[in-house]
Amino acid sequence: MKNNNSNNHNQAHTDKQTQAIKFHSLSRKIISQFCLFTLLVSTVWGMLCFILMYNIEDEFIEREVRQEALYLQQNFDQNKQWSASRVSYMKLYFSKNTLPDDIKQQYIIEPRRKEFSGNNGRHYHLLALPKSENIYLVAEVSEMLLVRPITEGILKFMLTSGLILVLLAFVIAWQLGRKTAMPLKQLADLVNGVAPENIPDKFAKQFPNNEIGVLAQTLESAMTRINQSLLREKCFTRDVSHELRTPVAIIKNAVEVYRNQHSTDEDNPVINRISQASTQMEQTVTTLLTLAREEHTEADKRNIKILPLIEQSIIDQNHLINNKPIQVEVNDNCNVEVYAQSGMLTVLLDNLIGNAFQYTQAGKVTIEMQNKTLIVTDTGPGIEPSISDKITEPAVKGDQSTGYGFGLSIVKRLCEHQGWLLTFSSEQGTKISISLK
């Protein structure tokens, strides 16, 4: 049952990873970036070509106007009178007020302007003769324009050619992206969701000698080290399981034999304490070994009344109070059920309540449940600021601690393993909240 649940969880995790990889596909990104780049370049190039055509047309007309103005000025210098223009679309005007009505007002407002649009599609170029004041040569060039009359057609052509280029870029990018991303996709498929011990040996040799090959070699080396580490951990947990469970079983059997031989001494506090400690140690060993193996224990979970576990933990940790003036308050809202594994809850409660009892010298320890959230509050000195950021790391403890600094580290690992949310604050005392949802 455990194996099935574990396999289902791993498969679901693998499917999620696969969907994420597809959604963030490298080849798709290459295609999209390539197409966007092509579209941008096509747009900029089209605009530049469009502007260039306009400028070439205007420069051609301006050159014709300047040549005609030079001819008229030279003729005037020789004959001392203005002659008519050699071309029908150009005409001299001898004052601003005599300019064509289409452009007169525009020129008065913008005297430096050379190009004007008139009524009924007329288009003008104006040049003030540099050697003669208030003499203007105006060219009505509507019939000479080539670009402006076909502007709509040019835009349609550029749009069509741009779309064709983008389509061509898509095809090229698809081929390029597929070829580029194929080795990386093969590497991702090889390591995605596969346990380190199931990855083939020397898989880096099948990848090209480039950045992807370097990545494959690095992954291969890392996977080898992880595999070796997992193997050592398995051997360790197997040996520890045997070595720890055996003395615990011996202690429990010795307590049972003692009670059978001394039936009149059933309330011996020392024997009762040994029995409780051996049971607690057995549950702790089982929980810690489960965490070390990272097994999923859905089959062992059930709806459990948390109040009896809290009460038992208070009894088990009572020796830490040592007749200190401490009031222990268990709120009535703790009489609820939570979906969890009994052993893990016991280890969790023992660490939280034990810490509260140990650090509180006087005052109150409160245990309550709010919306499936376990809250343990004490009136102790609180968490020292120097270790507040790393309080859940192994072997981190305050100056007043008599333990080894693994309590909250174990609590953190339990919460991560079960998907519980751990939060803590330290203002007046310490408040630790764990969402058991």
C-alpha cells in the first residue's frame, strides 16, 4: 500500500514537471524569439524603406526647384527682369500675400517650411530665392508624385511581405530550435522524475562536446554522488533501525518482566517513567527513520484525537518543569481530530512542549488549536536575536539550552515532510504555530 502511494505521488510529481517543461519549452522560446526578432527587423526595415522612398522623391523635386530657381535668378541678373518659368508647374510669386490660397496661411505660420499639402490632393514645394527678398518659386507637383499616390499599395505590400518573412522565420526557427534543443530535451527527459539510482551510468558520453555536454557531465557527477550518499544512508538507517530497536525492545521486555514479577508495584514511578520513555523512544526512532528514508506514509494516517496526545506529552515532559512556578493551560478547542500519523504528532508535540517547559522559568505555557492550527505559547525569554534567523537549523540552540539544538530542526523536517506550515514569533515569550491542514 505504501509503495503504491509513493509511486502515485512520484508519477504525479513527474507529470507536473513534464507539463512545466512543455510549457516553458526551450524550442518554443527560440521560435517565438526568432519570429519576434524577424517581425521587429521587418517592421523597422519597412519603415526605413518607406521613409527613404519619400525622401528620394522629395529630394528629386527639390533639386528640380533649385535648378529652376538658379536659372530664373541668373536670367534676372542679366536682363533685370523676371522671366516666366520654363516648366508649367512652377511659378514665381512676388509677395506672401499672392501665394496660392492653399498654402498662404500655412507659410505665414511656418516660414521655414518648404513642402505643403493643398486642397483636392494638390502638393506644393516652395523655395524663397536667396538673393531676392519676397520672391518665391512655387512648384505644384501633384502630377509628379510617384510614392504618395500609391502609399496604400506600398503599405499592403510591406505588410504581406512582412508576414511571409515571419512565416519563413517560423519555419527556420522551428528547425533551428528543434536541432538546438534536442540534446537538452534528451537530457531533461533522462533525469526528469527519475530516481538517482535508476539513471544509467556514463550517460554524459551520448551528448555533444559543448555546453550541454558539460551540463550532462556535471549532472552525472552529481547524480553519482547522490546515489552513493543514498546508498550510505540506506545502510545507515538499516543498521540504526536494528541497533536502536533492539535495546528499546529489551527495555520494554524488562519492564514487562518486572511488572509480572512485582504485580503489587504497578504504580512505581520509576518503572512507569522507563516504560513511557521506551515507548516514546520507539515512536521517535520510527519517525526519524521514516524521515531519513523520505517514505510517504499516507496509509498510516488517520483521524486522530489530538487532545490525548497533548496530555500524554505534557505528562512525559513534566520532569522538565522541575517544580517551577509554571501554569500549563490546554484550551478546550484542542478536543478535535486531525488527519495525521500518530507517531509523527507525538514527536512534534514532545519537541514543542519540551522546549516550552525547558525555557520557561516562571509563568504560563498555553496549548491551543485554531482552525486546524496547533499553537504553543510560553512566557519564557523568547528566541535570542542572534539565532532567530537560523533557529530551525540543526545544532542551533540558545545559551539556556541543555539539549543538543535538534528539537526545532526535527519539527521543521516533520512539517516539510507532511506539508505543514511552520511559523514562529518571539516578542514576549515564544509562539510557535503549525498548520495541520
